[in-house]
Amino acid sequence: MTDGACHAPASEAVPTAREIILKVIGAKRLAAWCGVSDATPYQWLSRNGDEQPIPLDYAAKIVAGARAEKLDIRPDILFPSLAGLLA
């Protein structure tokens, strides 16, 4: 007989930068916010990985674009080195 009390509740998975860019924002929208080609967000993801997925030069544009469109994004995941400053 198990009552389930010994099992920890399932924790919510933290999305990756790739998931946020591709599923929440969309590469085309991200490119428009940054003034780059539609292919550039894919290049960033393939070159940079999740440690610093998007060049910091675009942080302000992306945060502003997301706020303007009322998108719930995680700047701490998109810009790990600026996590404390973009909250």
C-alpha cells in the first residue's frame, strides 16, 4: 500500500533559451525586434548555445519588444550574464 506521501511533487521544468526563442517568441519576431535577418536567431542558437544564446547587444531590444507585446519571457535564461539586472 502506497499513499504517495513519499513521492516528491513533480517540479516544473525550466525552459531553455532555445525553447523560449522558438516556442514563445518565435525566430521571425525576434529577428524583427533586433533588426536582423530571419536566419540570424537560428545562427545565434547554433553558435552560442544556452550559456549566452543571444548577443548582449540585443538585450534591451528584446526585453522591450517582449514587454510591448505582453509576452512572458525569462530574461534570466536568454541573458544569463545579466540575470540580476533585467528583472
